[in-house]
Amino acid sequence: MIAAVISGFAIPVNKMFVVGIDATVFTAVRALIIGLVFLLLAGFQSGFSFGSGPGSGSGPGSSLSSKISSKANKLKQFKRVPWKYLIAIGVIGGGLAFLMFFTGLQLTTGGRAAFLHKTLPIYAGIFAALFLKERVPRKHWFALVVMLVGAFLIYFASIPLSAWWANPGLGDLLVIGATILWAAENTIARKVMKRGESNLVVSFSRMFIGAVVLFGAIVLLGKVDVLLTLSGQQLSNLFVSTAILFGYVFFWYWSIKHINLSKATALLLLAPVISLAVGVWWFNEPFPLMQMAGSMLILVGAWIVIKIKGSEKAVQRLESGA
């Protein structure tokens, strides 16, 4: 739920920032900073310390043996899953998807981008059922269909063009493509964390490897000069956006480590309602009747998912004799 609130504010805030900066540079710098932060957090979580720590033996031989055993255990922690999965998470979710999404966000409204992004449970639910063998109840599928109808109502609501949303059609397609890629990435991440990998290691892989891909795109597209001439205001905007992204990534991966992917992504559908309200307030974005109807359907679908979650917890308490 915390990730949903952060996501709700993130899209309109980033819409304001990304209009004044190249999307590739914007996403690359953010991803690099976040990747380095998660690398440090993952290192601390894995115990990368140089002290002998408690419980080491009293003699030199015992201390040496303890250190060797400790380092061997730490190395094993980073070999729980093949690196190909972590690289895939970074390339797909941290690189390509971010580039497509923020390029699309430059061209469409924050409200439209937010709702199209929140069709992610449709693709994630399919991927989770096919590849993770997660059980998705019928009521959950019904809720996802309701949400999808709501998102389509917003997508097909016509709006006048503006300097802030110059090509909504192309922007919407890019956002949809990014959303499908994120659903694939989330499926891989869920599989990796079910095998015991730390959510911090997965977050690092997503952002740092994604940053490598994005910086490669900067070089290939000849945008190095744009990177080197960022103004103080643009850098300030980047740091604010990075802080928001850090909060979202941290709480998102923490959540999908403890609950089903299909359910976690459905709860995120509360975020576009926040994004739409903030977009109307800050940017005077159009808010036709079809968008209002779509927002209501999104809320109904999210409420159904929350009720399913509550019912499952009640059944678990009864079965455990609590």
C-alpha cells in the first residue's frame, strides 16, 4: 500500500521533471544512483564487515577458521540464483522499460500514463499463472477485468492536445509496452526471491544493470553532451525523483517477497487515482466523464482484491486454530 501511494505521486512529479530533460539521460542518472544505494544496502545486509564479529573462537586458529567459514557462507548468499536472472531483471525492468515509459510520459498526460501503467496486473497475473504456477482465484480475475475496463475507459477518453501532452497516442503505446516489460521483470524477480535471494540484491540488479543499459543508449544516441551539460535545477529535480524512486522500489520488492505477485500488482491500481487527482490539480489535465467512470471501476476492482486478501487471512487463521 505504501508503494501505491508513492507511485501515485511519482508519475505527476516525474511528468513535471522529464518534460525539461532528455528522457534517456533522466532515467540513466536515476537508475545509477539508486543502483549504488541498493548495492551498499545489499552489502550491509550480507554482512560485508571486516570485524571478527561475535562468537569467534578465543585462539588464533579458531578465529581464522571462523572467518573462513563466514566468508564462505557470504559467497554462497550471492549464488542462490543464476546471474542470468538478475541480468534479465536489470535489462528488461531497469533499462528498456524505464526508457520506454519516460519517453511515453513526455508525450501523454500523467493521468493517462498512470492508469495505463496500472494495467500491469493483467499481464502479471497471466505471467504468474503460467510461469510461477500461482493460484489466481476467479474473483481475482473478475476484479482484474473490472480494472482493465476502467483503464480502457480512460485510454479512449479524448483530450485536447497541449505542450505538456503533444502526442498522447504514441505516448500511450510506449507506456503500454513498458508495462508489459515490467510485468515480465516482476515475474522473474518473484521467482528469484522465492529461491531465497534478497530483495535488496534484486533491487540493485534492476537499477544498476539497467543504468548500464541506459548509459549505453546515451552513448549510442549521441547524447553524452546532454548528460555533461545538466543545469543545477535539472540535477536538483533528478535527486528528488531519485528519492521517490528509491522509496517505491524498496517497498515494492519488499511486498512481492511476502505476498503473491498477482495480488501485489492489483493493489498498486490505487495509485493512478492519486496520479489523476494530482495531475488535474497541478497541470490542469483534462478530466472527462469517461476518466471519472474509469477511476471508479479501478477503485471497485481494487476493493474486491483487498476483500479476497482479507478472506484468505481469515481462512488461514481458522485452519491454524488461532
